[in-house]
Amino acid sequence: MKTRADAVVIGGGVVGAAIAYNLAKLGLKDTVVCEKHTFASGSTGRCGAGVREQWGAEGNIRMCKAAIDIFETLQEELEYDYDIEFVQKGYLMLAYTEKEWEQFKANLKVQHRLGVNAVALTPEEAREIVPSLNIEGLYGATYNPRDGHANPFHTTRAYLKAFERLGGEVYCFTEVTGIEQSNGKIQKVRTTRGDISTPVVVNAAGPWAAPVAAMVGIDLPVYTERHQILVTEPVGRLFDPMLMSFSRGFYSQQTPHGSIIMGIGDPDEPKGYDIGHSWQFLKRMCDIMCSVVPALMGVRVVRQWSGLYTISPDAHPILGTVSGIDGYYQAVGFSGHGFMLAPIVGKVIAEMILDRPLSIDISGLDLGRFERGDLRVEPSVV
Amino acid sequence: MEASGIRITQHPILDFPERRKVKFYWEGKELEGYEGEPIAAALHAAGIKVLHKSLKQGRPRGFFCAIGNCSSCLVVVDGVPNVRACTEKLRAGMRIEMQEGVGPVPVSKE
């Protein structure tokens, strides 16, 4: 293991992997990733892996649009031997209340202004896209064919393999235990496998972002929350787009190999690090999805699990530098949509570290926004 | 009577009580088996060993783990996919089809 590096990225999830790859691509030679378990073992490998432009807040729309631009050619860019399974079959956003439908129509206005080609559909038109859809109780839907989903394990691995080819090193089972600084400058990262001297450290620790930030004295305003999810046996194609509703709180996608992944939020979920799972989730999830797509009745569930959202006060990530600590960067608090943002965040954080022109403006997403009272607002989060 | 003659009729420990013979269909063809025996047993006795085609390459798959664990012997029974031939009991009149990759789930038309 190296004892010196140009940069240490903490976290081997998709965000850390994307940052590390972009640093190496831009020429930073000795970059390492420290991952306390295995890559994608935190939130990344547990996520629903959707990628959508259909947001309500301008910042999220801009970032996700830029991320999809990258996703579209990522397989080739990373020269990956396997398939990251990026498919663009759209998101079908389902409105089951008048309020939700009004919100979707308001979102569409923002999306159209920013060049997103989402459309409003009647329930009948929605059923033309998903013939297995039960349209009872549906007010309307919006659909954007450019949205989609990818395989989070393969995407992360593709980034890390490309990073390693460029000379980077990935240390798994290497937990960061401390960060040393002096005179407001980062000096060293301490790990369970030895110390690494470095002028740059990147906090991409996902659910453990707050404990890592505390190592440099930052009190990060985020909390973690369990989100449960399940997967069925593979079956013939029932629906192409990701199905999602905020009023009913669910999302569901059918993977390229035919299994169906679905998750649902729980408003009573306590904050914390619990990643157990419950029969109550199983029942609620199945009840709802069997009413949305009745053909799912009788399809077997093969597995359920959960992962952690790391939620910021305005459901937007906290990106970039922190004043007073030279060499510390963070990409944290993704609030349940880190996977889809990773390609553009990885790029822009690397650009920021190397003092290059930024691909996208993220100045409003720094930690200082909470002190300034300049919060973003995102109305459309599951 | 048994096409492949592989049915065990005598065994030092196990008994084989008298069971009712029933008709069922494999790919539309009428066959006979014993009520309550695993579908896979009835099909094997009739000489049918390829029950499923693999997901990606469409390779032949059949009886493998025999305890409902491995997904090798999945068949479509009366239109329902992903039925384990090794553990599902044979009933009179069952219509069993080879499952080609992932089985289609019936979507009811209104």
C-alpha cells in the first residue's frame, strides 16, 4: 500500500469511483480509493439504480441531464469488458392524487424550459406504454424516454477498473480512522492498514459521510435513513420504463434479465444505521405493486434487503470545498439519488480539485448554503 | 409401459403405494403419470429430460437439484411460468410446457 498519494478518495461507492476515475483521467497520477468493505457495498449496491431527468428542481434537472449525457457513452468511455446495463426505456411517473398531478405539470414546465422532452399522458396513453398497468385511480402520468436505469455494481466496477488502468489503486477492507491537518491544510489520512500522506482528501463515504467529516471537525447536516427494497424472480417483460409515484411512494423497474426490483418509502422510518428488513415492508410493497401491475400477482419474491439514504436538509447533495480546510472536498448527502448523479459529480469534483473549468455550475451546492439560508427545494423525491 | 424404464418399483427401504394413474399434457401431447408424484418424475418416466431453456443462450436445462432450489427445471404449468417440476405434484389434466428462458406472465386484457 502507498504511503504517499496525490489524493485519497474515501469511499468505493459509485461516487468515489467516479471521482477517482476522473482524477486519474485528468492526469492526477497517484490517486487511491480507500473503501472500508468492498466496492459498492454501502448505498450504491443496494439502490434502485434509476436515472431520470424528471425532477422538479432546476439544479437536479441540469445535473441529471448532464449525467445522462455521460451514461449514454460510459460503457465505451470506460472500455468495460462487461455490460453496465444502461437502458433508456424511460420513467413513467404516475400521479394518483390531484395534488401530485398538479406538481407533475409544474415540474414539466421547468423540465421543458431546460430542454427535457418529457410529456404529459392521460391514463389511457400511459397504458399504451405499459399495457400491464392498472389505470384505476390514476390522474395522469408523465413520461421521459431518455430516463432509464443501469446496473450499480457493474457501473462502479467499470469506473474502478478504468481508474486502475490509469494507474490508480483501490484499497478494499481499508477503513479510514482519521484525517490529519495542520495550518488548515490536509496532511495525512490514517487507515486500518497504515497512513497515507496526501494534500487532498475527498469524502465520498455515503452513509458514513458525517463521521468522516467529523474527522476534520465538520458537523455535516445529514442523517441516514433505511429504505427497503426487494427483487422478484425473472419473468417475461411486464414493463419497460421505471414506474414511480410520490403519493404512493414507490418505484419499480424490471432489469434487463427479467427480475423486478421495487422499493417504497416509509414515512415512519426512524433515522439511523439499521439495514435490517421487515415483513411489514414486504406486505405493503406487494399490496401496492400488485394493484399497480396486477400481473405481478403470483410472481415470487426471491430476496429483500435495505440500504441507507443519506439525507441533506434540502434533498440535494453537498458538494465541493469547505472554507478553512485546504485540500478537503466532499460529495455527500445525495438523499437517495447518488447513483444517477455520480457521473457528472465525479467529473466536476475532479475538475474542481485540479483547478480546471467546471463542466457544470455547482456553486450553490456547497456546505455554506445552509448557513446562508440558500436552500434548494426538490418536490419530487421518493 | 415406461418409455425409458427408469421408474424404481422395488426398493429395500421405501414403499411404493398404489397410486392413481392420470392423464396430463406435455407440449400438447397426452401422457400418463401417477397423481401426486413430482412433475419431473412423470416426465422422466416418459423419457422427457429437457424441461427448460437457459436464460441467455437457450441451452437445454433439466432435473438438477431435485429439491426446488436451483431453477434448472422450471416449466410453465397451465400458463403459469417458473413452476419447479421437481417439487410440484402432478394433477390430472395439467398442461405443461417447456419454459423458454424467462416465462411470460399472463397479462389479463380488460
